[in-house]
Amino acid sequence: MRSRVDSRPALEWVLRAGSLALLAWMIWLSTAARRAAGEHRVSSSATLGDSLAAWTLDPRADSLHAALDELPRGEERDWLAALRRAGATVTWSSPASTPVALAVEALNDPAGGVRASLAAPSGALVVVSDSLGVLDTVVMAGPSAALRARAVLGGARASAGGASASAALRDSLVQRGVAVIGRAGWEAKFVIAALEESGWKVSARLAVAPDIFVRQGSVKLDTASTGVVVALDSTAARDARAIERFVRSGGGLVLAGDAARSAGFARIAAGGVGTRVRSVAISFSDSAPRRALGFYPISARADDVVPLESRDGAMAVAARRVGAGRVVQLGYDETWRWRLQGGSTSPEAHRAWWSSVIGSAAYRAARQSTLHGETLDPAPLAATFSALGAPVAPERAAPALQVRPGLRWWMLLMLLAMLLAEWASRRLRGAS
Amino acid sequence: MSDFVFATARYESGDWDSAPLVPPNIIDTIARYTSIDVAPTGVVVPLSSPDLARYPLVFLTGHLPVRFTKEEHEQLAQFIDRGGMLFVDDHNHDIDGAFHKTASEEIRRTVGPLADLPNDHPIYSAFFHFPDGPPNTGHELNGWGDNLLHKHLLAVQREGRIAVLYSNKDYSSEWGYHPDNKRFLAVDNTRFAVNIVVYALTR
């Protein structure tokens, strides 16, 4: 049987271990409390600017949470991101987390104009404005929408659900001419007429007999003078190599009707040309006028072909990038019938459609805009996610360490008592 | 489908079918000199019909007084507004004739007033070259009709292109023969028709 004297060393070991554990706990508690003491909270976006300056100067500020009324502005977001990269734990929350994004670009159209492309949740009411006032309001029917405006003065702004995105034109376009190549015929005549009425500068070379052409202006296959070439039929194939060079260097090409059937265009066409399908409508309706046109179905040859318009399951319009340029392939032919035989608005609709086709394919020579120095935020929520991560609910953002008052004193007394007991035990049994 | 179909206008008043051999002769000329895809036979289209819009170049001739109906007036106005071209030939070659007086008035009322077409207009070099303007016809040279050599054609122009081309030269008689008989001519007298068609198809 072990005596009480024999069990004392074990008791002393327990007291020493307990003292060390207590000491470690006190040290951790002290450090954690110091961390908790460095946290700041922002209840209003209005104070964020001052808080950022204070956080930056406060060496204890190593865990930060921004509880914002609205999404941070670009410079505030960048500041928070910088603090995060400097080692601070930065979290944020905001009730204004409606994802809204805006882009504006100049239309490649002689009539000018600007297209604003919007992204926002379906059903959201988006107000689009510029420096002069509201341009338009859009109730989102899907995740994206676009609207056209004659011009945007200063920057454009899209606001929805407390969030606001801003964007501005970054460049303006230098318009180039359009070269029409094909056989003399009604399609050539009325395509040229539609483009000229839209304001495009058109040159043409139309075959009327073997090696005899009717020329309008000078057809130049270079991007300095021509933005897009319209190949109306297979007669353009004699220039296929020059046209391919033109497209690869940034020019646009519209292959209409059965022009893409020519072997010379096989490498750059969006697809093959099928058997002509007759029109499915007798008359040209305002809602779907091209259903009254016959067309050649396009069968995609390459993976990068983008279908732009389909009819009865077949591609009627398709596009692809070739080198630095674009190719738009139209399956439709005899579009002149739309202009002449359609309803009262068909001449304008035919004209607008052809102008938009040319604009989508045309070489875009951009020049520097004079709009500089304005802080723009085209997608504020996405940028905030990218810079600061997902939002964190305020109550979950690094809660402050709760230490009961007097606990530290009780721990210190207990530590001292244990050390004293260990010392006394050793002295009483005669150990050194 | 053929791109070009030669169409003759039928109208309620007058004698629209006074030159039945002109269409086949012009079709023959187009096929003979050009690679234009031309339908082998022409069509007759009522001036009052929406079908007028299917044929952007329409030929109209006659001897008798012309008075367009309301429907003809409306269809023709829309046809011209949308880019169609009307070629009118006075089969009388007589500026005091009933056709000229009434047809030019109807054109003025529907499209606008006729004016002299300069002899250096692009239509005279659209295919064959006619440096002196419109070719004269045998009927003019023989002194028939108004006993005049008409130096100019007349036209209504819209935005720089001919919308209505009007002739007092009586091409309806000049070109009104069977195409096979061209072999008896030293110079084909229908060549100017090629210029009219090529101009219509390209401008």
C-alpha cells in the first residue's frame, strides 16, 4: 500500500500541469481579447470613408466588417481589398445586393446611336439614365435586356433595388464603306438602295455579262476604306482569296443567299448551303416578315459558328470569327421582295435589318474617346464579390469574444493557489 | 427563279396591249447581250394590283388617252415610293397626241412632273454607249407623228435615280418585231433596251 508521502509527487505534478494549462489559457484569452478589441463595424455607407481611414491607421484593426446600406463605391471597394491583402480579415454585408450590370457601346450604324446592354434579375425594374436624366425604364423579362438611345451624355447609369451600375462609351467608331459584289439584279439594286438610304457609303461591282461589270465607285478590299464586303452570289467567288485576306485582317463579310456555296469561301463561311426552302408565309407580316422569304438552310461547319436566327429548326443566319474579322452568313435570298411587297413599314424594316447586318459584321475602327477620369462601375456586385468575397451576415462576422467580468482575477488567484500548494507540498516533504 | 421578268402594265383606260412584240424582243436582246438571268416570257401585270410590286421594272405603252383609276394611282405611287421604275413609251410619237397629254398628266399627278433627262445621264452608258443621248427611231426620221426628232427623254427622278422614264420616240413601234428579224439589221436597234434594263437592275 502506498503512503501519503509517496502520492505527493504525483499531486505536485498535477498541480504543475494545471498551473501550466491555466497559464496557457490566460495567455490565449489575452490574445483573443486583443483581437476582438480591434474590430470595427460600419452601420452606414456614409461613414465608410472615415472608417476606412481609421482602420488603416489603427494597428489593432485586423478584423473588419463593413455593414453597408448600399454597395461600396469603386474606390471604397479597392480600399477594403487593399486592407484585406494587407492581412486584415475583411467581411461585408449589404441589403442592396441586387446584381445589376451595364455596358454601353456605340452602334455601328451611320445613323449613330448607342446600345445599352443590361443584366439584372428577372422582374427587376431597372432605371437607365445619363447626365441629363432618365433615358428609359425596363422591367426585366429575363436576365438580360438591351435598349437603344440616340446618344448618352456623360456616363450612363442603371439602378435597380438600391444597386447602381455605371458605364460610358470608351470609344467612338470610324465608319468605313460597304462593297457590294454580285450579279446585276433586284437583290443587288435594293440592298444597295437600303444601305445608301441608311447612310452607308456603298461601292459596288455588279456583273451584267461575262467580264462586263456595272461599277459604282471603286471596290477596294482593304480595311482602310472598306468595313464590310457583301457577297450576294457566286460571282463574288472570283475575289475569294482577296476577300479572305480582307476578313482575316479585320474586315467583315456578309455572305448572302447561295454565295457561300462557292468553294472559294469554304474556309471562311459559317456553314454549308442546303437546298432552298420556299417561304412559309404568303404575306410579309410586321412581326415575322422574313418568314415570307425563301432561304438556304445553313449547316454549321465549324465549332465556333454562332446561330443568330433559325427557322423551322434550320439555321437561317449564322456568324463566326475568322482571324480578326467576322463573317455573317445569310440564308435568305430575294430580300427585295420584303421591301416591295411588304406592309407599310416594310421599306424601313428592310432597311434597318440590312443596316444592322452590316453593322454587326463591319470592321470597327475605334478612336480614343475624350471621356476619361470618370469613375465607372459597370457591375458593382460582381466587382464586390471579386474583391471581397461573398457577403457575410453581420451577426456571423467574427463575433466579439465575451469574457465574464472577474474571470481573469479568479484565474489568477487559482494559478497562484496551485503554485503555492505545489511549493508547500514540496517543502513539507523535505524536497528541494 | 429568274431574277428579271419583263412586265407590261395593263391599265383600265386606253390600249395597254398595243405593242405585243416588244416584250419578247427585249427579252431576246437581254439574253443575247448579257448574263442577266431573264425569264423567257414576259408577264402582264394590272397596274391596280399589288402584284405590281413583284416586278420592279414595268413597261407601259399605248396610243389612246390614259386615265388611271384610284387603285392604279395608289398602287403606282407606292410602287415608285418603294423603288420601282416605270418605263412609259408614247406609241404615237406625238407631243400633241392624246396619249402624251393624258399620260404625262397622270404621271405628274401620281409621281411628279416630267423633266428633260440630260443626254449624259448614266442610263446612256449603263451597258452600250449612246454619247448623243437616246437613239432615234425610224418613225422619227421618217417624219411621222409630230415630225420631230426628240432630243431628250423625259424622266421623274427620286433621290438621284430614275423613277419614271418617259419616251416620245415610239420605241414601241421601233422594237415591235419578231426577234428573228434582227438578222436583217446592220445595227441592232433594241440595244438601248439593254441599257434601260441594266440601269433598272443596278441603280
